[in-house]
Amino acid sequence: MRVPGYALVRQDRDIKIETGRSTVKFANVAGLIDPTTVSFTSLSESRSRVLEQNFQFDLVSTDKLLLKYIDQPIVVERAAGNHARRLAGRYYRRSTDSC
């Protein structure tokens, strides 16, 4: 698989974790994220730690992925020689689409 580039994303999430062992799951994470770059830091309990970290993602079809963007603004980049051409618009589902 060839990855066209990379992005640096920082996302801070405030979550409440009960005392003792807890399981925390995050959805809608990029499929190509490097799990070794994900970190956890407790701001209130210095003894908190991660016991296990799993990275599981669904390999969805293009159709299923596009469902999330129906009637949403999108930007598409297409290779055009040595540069990329950007097209902005809104994604609409055709009435003949099966998803």
C-alpha cells in the first residue's frame, strides 16, 4: 500500500474514567494511524497508566465511507502532473446509489 503523505493531528479529549480498571474506546480514528504515536496522560492522577492498547479498525468499502459525507462540504485533490488540483463542493448521493 502506498501512502500519499502524512498528517500530524493533536486531539485532546476530556473523559471521565471510573476508579479501578476501565476500558476506553475511541471511534472515528484514521485507519492509517500509527498506534505507537497515541499517548495517554492523566491530568489529575499521576499513577494512572495504560495496561493494554489495541488498534482495531474496520476495513469499510468506499460506499460505506462516503455515507458519512452525504450533503457535507468536501475537498478533493487529484494529481495533475507534478501538482494537485483541488476541487471543492458538496457530496450528494444519487438516487441510484445502493448504499
